[in-house]
Amino acid sequence: MTAQPEQPASSQVAAIPHTINAIGDALRGADRPRFYSEVLAAEENTVLAVMRRWWKTAMLNRAPSAERSRANTTAGRNLVSVDDLAAQIEGAAR
């Protein structure tokens, strides 16, 4: 008998909830304490902007091909415009 996945494999990455804890949990390494430092120091009217910026970073880091994409960028190949990438990220949030 073979084990079957409960959900079919998908290339889409599930969106991270837009909460401080979810964003913090999704960030890695030095990004996590920087996020918490920024969000805790933010004025009330800028907290959401700080969260949104770090949410995008967390989503990009979560992408299955993030490391390969960084290597391609360093090598100057298979580049994607920031506008196209932002549109893809915004689409994941909906």
C-alpha cells in the first residue's frame, strides 16, 4: 500500500495570514527579529505598512523556487521585473 497526499501537489504557495504572529513565524534568520523590532517601534498609523512589507518578504521566502531565483538573479539570468513579482504576490493575498 502506498501513501497518497491528502491534497494534490500545487505550485501555489498558501498565503500567510496578515497577522504579526503569522508573519513573524514565517520569517527566517535575522529577518524575524528585525521584523519584530520594526513592528514594535512603528507608530500606530504605520504598523500595517510595516506588516505588509515584511509579509511580502515572508511570502517570497516561502516560494519553492526562492533559492534558485536568488541564484539566477545573482547570475543575471531569468530575471522577473519587480512589478510582475509584486502582482504575483498581491494575487496570492486574495
